[in-house]
Amino acid sequence: MNRGSKTRIKSRYEVHNSNTKWRFHNKAIPKISSKLTDSISKLKSHQIDRLFLGVIICLLMFGLVMVVSVSSESARFLNNDPYYFAKRQAIWAVISIIAMIFVSKIDYRKIQDKSLWILGMSVLFLVGVLIVGKTVNGGKRWIDLGFISFQPSEFAKLALIIFLANSLSKNRDKLGDFKTGLLPHLAVVGVIASLIILEPHFSATFLILITCMAMICVAGAKIKHLLLLATPIIAGGVCLIAMSPYRVQRVLSFLDPFKDKLGDGYQVIQSLYAIGSGGLFGLGLGKSRQKFLYIPEPHNDFIFSILCEELGWIGAIFMISLFIILIWWGISIAMRAPDRFSCLFIFGMMTLIAVETIINISVVTSSMPVTGMPLPFFSYGGTSLLFLMIGMGIILNISRYTTRSGN
């Protein structure tokens, strides 16, 4: 074979080899790119919902700032330390954030599997508080553990939502039948509500009943069954009010708070003064006048009125907007949830927050009778904040498995 032939063969071999390599890369690159894209999307799908987390942190920090501002004079008067309540709330906030992060890393299906055990623990605590609970303002609502006080009704709210979400999701086909589908769930709700009424804690009972009825309705129960139940529930509520003189007086003072300015109408009147004096832009953070013991314990249920006084309607609208975004985006996560349990659980938690917020704002604006309903994320109280943040942690875990995570 001459030299020219060898050169031509080598040239053809190189061209052939080059084409083979090109065809290999032409097929391999899209496959590698596709696998890389799938891997990235899988990583993204296991990230928590950042918008939801951001709103939670905003509400928590906003609430903590307001507790610092609002509670200073009460803390100075009661404990000789202007930051007494603020420091305790800050500690609970840190604990609650840690608990939320921890729960957000636990597969929510493991919590679902333990729903009956969680409910059983809440029942034991509710029974325990009636036996060994600390009496405050005529009610046994707290278990004193020495270093902290624990409120079992707050745990019961979360436990009942978890249990109902699990049970309703598994018994969807039976809900149309009153005896086998609806009645067992109502019995569980009735037991929890009865134990809380015995404390007594009327506002918590009312909140639990509304939340559970909403969950049962969304799960697929017949509207006519729920309407039939509404009559005895309303009648029972009226009887509870009528049997308690202080509740009757609250209703009467709601109708005309200025009739008893220094008695039952005092707190609402001072709340209205605070809201009215705030105007559009408020007096400034920390410059409230009503917090100087005009409103008793302003860092609790009436914190919204001081917020309006210091930050005005602008601050109030900003706070309400944060709650609207939280609830709206929470429902959005529920609509993209991977199963019925997670959908019902999120709906239950969002209903709980919405009802608490609406009732609290209605009370401080004299739109309904006074009742002890805290403002979520804002009112002073470690137990309520802890279990609320645990609930948020479960929702964040669910958001890892949504069809399209909002990151």
C-alpha cells in the first residue's frame, strides 16, 4: 500500500471517529442535561415554602416588637422590671422557632400516623389540669411545672386538628352517613370541648367548635346534618352565657359600654380611646398613653388597640395584610398538597388563625362582647405561641411535597 493510500485511510478514519464522537456527545449531552434538571427540580421540591416562612417570621418579629413596646409599664408596675414580659416572650419566641424548624424536618406522615396518640396525650393533660391545675381568675387553665406554666387547651387545639385531618381523610366515603361517619367525629370534638368548658374556658371552646365544624364541612359532610347540629350548639352557648352572671354582664356592657364606664365597659372604652387617638400614622412606637395602666394587661388580648395607638391605621392595615397573606398562601399550599390529610390540616390551622384574629380585633373594636381571645403571634403567652409555631412547622414540612413549591 503506497503512502497516499495510507494517508487517505487515516483521514477517513479521523473523520469517521470525529463524527462518531459528535453523535455520542449529541445524544449524551441532552440526557445529562435532562438528568441534571430533574435533580435540581427534585432538590427544589424538597425545599420549604419561603414566602410562607417569611410571613411567619415577619408576624413573629412584629409581635415581639409590640410586646416590648406595650408591656413596659405593666411590667415595671407588677415586676419592677420594664422588660420582664418582653424577655420571657423573646425566650419563648426562640424556643418556638427552634420547635418549628425541628418539626419542619420531620415527615408530616409520621405525625399523621401518631395522631391518635397525640390526641390521647391532650386528653390526659385536659383531665390533669382539672385536678392539679393552677386557679387564675376563677379558672383552672394552667398546669404549673415550676419553671414554666403550661396551658393544655393550646395543645388540644393542635392535637384535635391533627386527629380530625387524619380521620376525615380516611373516612371520606362515610361522612355522608350521620351515624357511622359524622357522629364519631362529633363525639371526639364534644369530649375535648366539654373538658375545656369545665376549666372553664368559653372562648377556646367556641374557637375549637368553629374550626372543627369548618374542617368537617370541607371534608365532605352533608350541609343539612351540620345545620341540624347548629341549633343545639347555639342553644347550648346561650345557656352557658345565661348561667354565668359575668358573661351576661359582658353582653350587656357590649350593647352599651358607656353605661358602666368604670366597670364592665371600662376596658373596651379605653381600647376605643387608644384606637381613636392613633389616627392615621399613630403617636409613634413606644409612645402610647393607654399602656400606662389605663388598659389592664395591654400585652395580652388588647395588644391590637395599643398597636393602633402607636402605629395608627397604617400599622393596623400592615398587620392585617400580613395575616391575609399568611392565610391566603396557606390555603394555596393546601390546594397543592400531596394528600387529603395535609390539605385538611392546613385548612384547619388557617381557619384557627383566621377566627382568632377576627374575634380578637372584633373585641377590641367593640364589635362583639369581650372574650379572652389572644391575637396570634402578637399576644403575650408562651404556650399558645409554641403550639402555633409547631403547627406552622408541620405546614412548612408539607410544603416540601407540594406539586409546585412556592419558592
